[in-house]
Amino acid sequence: MRISCLSRQTGLPVATIKFYLREGLLPPGTPTGRNQADYDEGHLRRLRLIRALTNVGKLDLSTVRQLLASIEDDELSLASLYGVIHSFPDDAAPPKLNGLADATADVDKLIDDLGWSISPDAAGRDRLVQVVAALRQLGCDCGIQFFAPYATTAEQLVAAEMDLLRPESEGIDRAAAVVRAVLLEVALTAVHRLAREHYVTNRFGPADDEPPGAGSAPG
Amino acid sequence: MRISCLSRQTGLPVATIKFYLREGLLPPGTPTGRNQADYDEGHLRRLRLIRALTNVGKLDLSTVRQLLASIEDDELSLASLYGVIHSFPDDAAPPKLNGLADATADVDKLIDDLGWSISPDAAGRDRLVQVVAALRQLGCDCGIQFFAPYATTAEQLVAAEMDLLRPESEGIDRAAAVVRAVLLEVALTAVHRLAREHYVTNRFGPADDEPPGAGSAPG
């Protein structure tokens, strides 16, 4: 198919598709003339994958590029492929908070109690430590046990997610694995926010109808 | 206290604190001389709040500015204050995906079944619809029921979070409400990723020791 057809089928402007071609995110089509090329279903799938990761998953293009390369790198184990996702966003300069040692001990105890095998340099572990330390410093501690019920649910969610993967015997669909991991994170955050909206509305009353100051009685 | 003391106590460089002062994120201190001012515990708390929201919560400064203004705006109801958080990041141009109508019907049914009161323009609802539609289009559908067990846990998490708030009779600590909502999201994502790391390691084997291609047998 022509590039105009790719555009029609994905809703992406031709200029965006040409940009992805220039940037190497989309492999070139088969040349059919001086300024024309032929594209196939693989290009269509790739474009939809890029769009899902950027527009719905809110990842930037350099992250998407890294993910696409990791999907195609068959020497990368599945655990390492997920490891790439789990390290976003790159935490170049983690904050130096007081109380990190105590928070680390608490997080490690939680992980131990759950019986989870977690690598010592897992980004998620550091991030959880930072949250616990920051909340404490602000006098907003919620205690490490706050996370225990969620951890159990997270285990079930992940098991259900992995059951959706094509079996190893048929060759795991690595692109599907990545897009699910990225998009489910967006979805779970959305569900959590909806739960909060419902709870807060019920307990403290609804949101203001209009921005404060905008409304006033007529006359 | 002097600005150097603020810096020592927060670990933030003096230049960063001066930048927050210029930007109006930190209110000015009480002038004590030509180039000196006195700062108090309120400034210290505010700096720690800004640091938690930016460094741990990964929010950009314009978002933090909007949050700080919303915390201080007592005419803004608590539901609207949470509404500000729930709308991040601003979805200026949501993707035009196929199958949005079906996905919307599924998400609305989930919300109905849960008995949740959700405003029709809730950003979380739109985002969940986008994820469901995008996964379907990519052939990675997980079914709307996938989210039901998590929704129940999310309700419990939110109830526990709200129980940590100072009671209304004593005046709800709006800064604590905001910082908890923002940081708990980071923490829950981290726990979810740790659960995935554990599960994937157990089922598919550990991550590669070194980047592929980097290791080779000597000799």
C-alpha cells in the first residue's frame, strides 16, 4: 500500500509517518518508483504500536525507539525486556532524602514478606524507598503495610497479564508483551483515580460546578 | 533562618531555592538587610513539598505551580483539588482510535457495575477507554473484566488513604492530601513493576546478566 493508505488507516498525518521513516522508527518500504514505496501490514502494525506507546502510553520518542529496538533484539531475555520498561523514566539524579536507610529497610522487609525475587538494583525498589522516605519527611507517613494488600492484587494482575501472552512454544509476541505492560500501567492509574473520585465525592461532596470566582448569582 | 540554612536542611542548592523564589513557588522571606531575608519552618515545609512533587512525583514545575495554587485556594473543594491531580498529564490531543464507542460502552459498564459516581468528563475514564481501544486494535485485548479485581482493591486503597487525612473538624491538611495522592501513584506503579519482575523471573527465568553482545567467553 502507499503511504497515503497508511495514513488513512492509522489516522496519522503523512508528515508524521515520513518523520518516523526518517527517524528510523518505521522501516523503509519497498521502492516502487522515484518517490514512491510500497508498505505492508507490518508497517501498519508498527505504526499502531508507535501510536499506542506515544499517544496512549505517553512515552517520548527516544523511549519508544529504545523499546522497539529491545522488542526486536531476540538475544534480550523476556525479563530484560520488561526490565527496560520498568526503568522508565530514567532517574538520573535521585533525590537525597533523609531517612533513606530506614525506608530501605522497610521496603526490603515488605519484599521479603511477599517472598518476591527482586534484583538489588531494581528501579521500582528505589522509587518505593523514595516515596516512603519523602512521605515520612513531610509528616504524611502511611506505613509500609499500606502497600501489602495492593502487592497481593498486583501479583494476581501480573499473572493474568502473563496468561494473555502467546505461549512460549509458539514464540512469545514481544511487541504485545511491551504494549500491554506500558498501557496497563496507564489503565491502572486511571482506575485508581476513578476510585478516588468516587470515594471523595461520596465522602466530602462533589467537585465545584465551575471554577471558583467564575460563578455569581445574577442580579 | 538564612537561605544557606534552608539549603543545608533540604539538600537543595541555594541557586535552586533562589530560582523557586524568583518563580514565586516559594514565598519571599522577611527582609532583614540589603540582600538578606529570614525564612521559617513554613518555607522549609514548602521546599520539601516542592521537592517531593518534582523529584519523587516526577511532576514538572508548571504542574507543581498549579498544584500549590490549588492547595492554597480554600474556595476549591477537596473533590476539585483531587480533580486537578486526576487530570495530569493534560491530554491536549487524545488519539483518534477506531473502536472508541465500543470501548466507552465497556468502561461505562465497568463503572456502573462498581456503582461508582464518576463525572462524565473525568480524564481517567477517557484514558481507560483509550487503553482498551488501543489494546484491541493491536490484537492485545485483555477484556474489561481484567480491571474489576483491581478496581475493588483501588477502592480499599483510597479508603485507607483518606483515613490518613486529618479529620474535617480539625481542617483537612490539603498539602498532605495532594502529596499523598501524587506519591502513592508513583509507589503503586513501583509495586506493580516489582510484582511483574518477580513473576517474570520465576516463570521465564532471570534477566540477562549483561547487555547482549557485551559478554563473550575469553580465549
